[in-house]
Amino acid sequence: MTKRLITVGHSPDPDDAFMFYALAHDKIDTGDLTFRHELQDIETLNRRALKGELEVSAVSIHAYAFLLDKYALLPSGCSMGDKYGPMVIARKPMSVGDLTKVKIAVPGTMTTAFLTLRLLLPKGFEYEVMPFDAIIPAVASGKYDAGLIIHEGQLTFQNQGLHLIVDLGVWWQEKAGLPLPLGGNVVRRDLGPETMHTISRLIKESIRYSLTHRQDALTYALKYARDMDRDLADRFVGMYVNDWTLDYGPRGRAAVAKLLDEAHRAGIIPAPVQVEFVE
């Protein structure tokens, strides 16, 4: 039987690696589909999705607002900041208001972290885009006054003597009363409903397999854990691969709609977004 090749893009991070462990290691029956994984940082994946390059991809929820014509959101694979999320850190203590007076290193303008920072600082701020894993060293060295950090840097920035200025997940929860939906998985519409539904089911099975076989999946994910021991990697994976990841649920779906609605009201996203999941 000739299998249909599906290319999946996701970040080289322990949470994404954990999520896709079963698919990457043939732990589940994928029928007439075979999956090839391409690992790139989230901003690169966002940009590739704008061109429709990958059949399945992890993307920022911010980027999803610009992908509606090409992709549908999968109900599984969400990274949800539930009273935690991207952070702005700095070499010295400062107020949130001070952030409008300094240059901030950011991990990409299509990331949900950047979108949320724009909602926090509606009058604007000076920034420079750089790879997400270079931001903490750049701030620690004094190249930038502050940095917007995502991924495991949220658990390791204190090791560099840096200060937390604001946790955007906490700020959003206080503002909206909902968790901050950071990223999700999308599937290309031109695959057709049947294949889209099959992919949706398999990704959910992959996530469930990893949660059930946690230690095996964590051992695999550790290969992508920068500056983290097993316990810290386990904690990080637990933050972003959990019940939210199996399915957004009504509250998670409301969180996506709320964030994108606020972004539209703020003029960050040009058109209202009708969020559409593969059911």
C-alpha cells in the first residue's frame, strides 16, 4: 500500500517533541498516512504557513488569524497559558510603563507573545526581532534592555540574574478572565474533510499516548530541552501539554475567540476572525 505523506511542522522544544512522540516513533497505527516531521522555530513555521507550505503545522494563535483561507484549527495540540505565559524580562527592575522607553528583543511579530505585548502596551514600543533562544543571552549581555521570552526560558531566565517585569499570561488572565491561548496545530483545508479528520484523530491519539507513557515520551523530549534537567523539563512539558492540549474545550475555544476579538478591536488584526475547528 502506498502511503500518503503528510509533513508536520513543529518547534524543536520539549513540549512539541513530547506531543508528537508517538507519531515520530510509530507508536500508533497511522493507516494509509505517513508523517514526516520538520522542526523549526515557531516564527518560521508561522511564515511558512502563510504560504501554505506544510500540510500540518504548529502555529501561533496570532498567526492563525491570517491563515483562515488555507488552514483549519485542530481541536488538539493547544499550548495554553493558564495563569502563566510569555514574559518580559530585563537586566534591572523596571515598571511595565518603563517598557515603552527601552528596546525589547522579541521572538517574532507573528507570535502570540508579541500580540499580547502589543495589547499590554497599546501606544507602542521599540523592538527588534531575533531568534527566541538568543533573547536571554542578548539581554543578559546588555545588548537589549528587555526581552520577550517564550518556551523554556520562562523557567530558566533567573539563572542569568534577570528580572521578571510582567508575565503576560497572568496579565491576560486578570484582564480577560480566561487563559492565554498561545499556539495550536492547523491542518491544510485542501487535504479534504476525510483526511483532515483522520489527521485530527491521530494527533489527539499521539498526545494521549505521550500523556499515558509519560516517562518514555519525556526521555525523547529531553533531547530538545535546552538548559533543563529532567525534572525541570517535566515541569515545562506539564505546563503546555495537558488536558487543554487534548481538547480546547468550551473555555479554551472562548479564550481563542476573545484574544482574536481583542486584537481586532485594537487594530492589530485587520478583520474579525471566525474561529473554525476541525470537528
